[in-house]
Amino acid sequence: MIYLDNNATTPLDPRVIDKIISFIKEHFGNPSSLYPLGREVKTLVTEAREQVAAAIGARRTEIIFTSSGTEADNLAILGLAEAQPEKREFITSSIEHPAVLETARHLEAHGYTVYYLPVDQTGLIDLDFLRSVISAKTLLVSVMLANNEIGTIEPLEEVVKIAHRYGVPVHTDAVQAFGKMEVKVDSLGVDLLSLSAHKVYGPKGTGALYIRKGLDLRPVLHGGHQEFGLRPGTENTAGIIGFGEAVRILREEWLKDKNRIEKLAGRMKSGFEKKIKGIRFNGHPEKRIKSTLNFSFPGLPAEAILLALATREIYVSTGSACSEGSGEVSHVLLALGLTQEEASSALRLSLGRFNTEEDVDQTLAEMPEIIDELRRELAG
């Protein structure tokens, strides 16, 4: 099997599996309990919180554990809206993950004015448009750090400078950036930042939200006082411990991983461009997460290529895993200016920690054959 869909999810690192199994065997206490069984678990949750905080240069009290990156995005946007109901304008980009776009539509349905920043053909947001619509009435600006489909890295530092002139906080969905580039909250200047464990070789069902100290946020779920009163419900302790371990490994190995993976992805990209005629690369040529490759194969439906690759146990995707089964053409690629046909012919290949030279060699051998075969079928 060759797995090339690491942006959708990553395999659990074996060390994370070992940590979770050990934790589950030895600890079942509720971290809110006052007796030793609960306090031991709370200590381990705090250690995991410290790992996540240290990885992004935050304080541990600025990290709230959630069930996912999606919940973290929702808590950031809706939690701020609850805290500042008088501010009725929201700004985001046209290529955000559905977790942000659908939350924006929810705000629109409740009377908010939402501005969607357009992007150029490489996926970079229009900063002049941001300058033209932001005001003291703006609740929040939410712009992802790196796009999940094309890998383009957005100019967050510039976004923050513009927003902070008006006293407007900035949120970034850093789910696809974390682990693939340096992500530090102080250098970015953001006030809120979302993360997800299963994108960094940790377990599904666990995410985190960074909330800069002093920012007023209100819970959007109601119940107990867990997670500093912002996310009620008994914590997913096994998931949190696994997240902490995944981040511990990441802090030690991310740069070595990054250099190796980017080299593999670069070889795959150049191999595709040499061996397959008429394809189009989607995304910024330089300002991008280089482990993410997005190509259009004009004239061929992406699903046909995907299924043909799957018969050879090579697994890729047609875009965001959260909208894969919807039948809709990628909103990201349409925002770049691709036609419906070009967008519907696009595949995303995303490499990760466990990919090898052999994976690249095999994919470069199989893909041109598949494309030629599909083109012959359509022509005939």
C-alpha cells in the first residue's frame, strides 16, 4: 500500500499507540476528581497541554483541548461572537476549510455581514480587499495559515498588522501548517489558533485552540467547568495524552521529517511534470507546504484516476476529506480561477512521515500508465 493522503489524516505513530495503550491500561480516573486517581490523570493532561503549548510558543493556560480542529474553529469564531455581540461583521477567505466557511454562513444566517477575501491564481489572499472592508465594527478576521488542498501559505503577519490597527483579533486555522512549517503564535501575532492531533500522527477526535491571554471568549457548549470553563464535558483523556506524545515527537523530529518529505515531494512533482503531458500544477510555486501536490489532468475526471490508482493500492484524494463525498467541485480551485472542468480533474497527493523513496518510484511508474490508459479510453 502507498498512502499519499496525509492531509486527510496521518497514520498513528507507533510511539503514540504505545503511549495511549499504556495510559488506558494504567489510568481510568476522571481528571476533575479530587482523589489521587483523578489527580494523576489531571497531571498527565497538564503535561500534554504543556507539550502543545511549547510547540507553538504559548502558555499552557492558553491551550484549550477540543474534539477536533473543526470544534476549535467554531469555538474561536462563535465564542468571540458570544463575547462581543455588538460587533456584527466577520472577515475570512474564500478558500477556508468548511469548518470556517460553514461557521461564516451560520453567522450570515443570523444577520452578520461576512466578507470573503478573494485570492489570486496561486491562492494568496487579497490584502488590499482586506484593507477596504475591515473596520472597528469587525468582530474577527479568520485566515488559514496553509491551505489544505493546495498548500499555499498565507501572509498571516500582514493580516495581523492590518487587523490590529483596528483592534480586531485574528484567528488562524493552522491544522495543515502545524508540523510542516514553524508555527509560533508570537511571531505570527495571532490571537487564536486551531490545531488537530490526527494531522500530526496523533489520534482522531482531539484538537486544540490557542487563545491569547486576555482575550474574552465565551463557551458555545454548556455544562461543567472543564478546560478553564470554555469547553465543558469530561476530557478525552486518551486522545489528549496521544496528542501530547505526537507533539513531543514532532518537536524533536519535525525539521528532519520536513526536509526528507519535501525532497520526496519535489521528486514526485518534477517526475509528474516530465512524464505526463498537459497537466497543471495548482498552488503557489514557492510559498506553500511543499509536501502537498495538487495537479489538474484536463479532460479526465479525477474520480476515475483516483479509483484506478486505488486498484493498485495507491491512495490519493480529490481535495478536502471533509467534502470528498459531496460531489461538489473544489471551492478552493474555483476561487483560483480554474474552470469547472479543470477543478473536477484535480488530484491532491500529500506525503508524510512514513512515505519512502520506493513509494515515489512506484507512483511515478504507475501514474503515467494510468493517465495514458484513461486518455485512450476517452478518445476511443
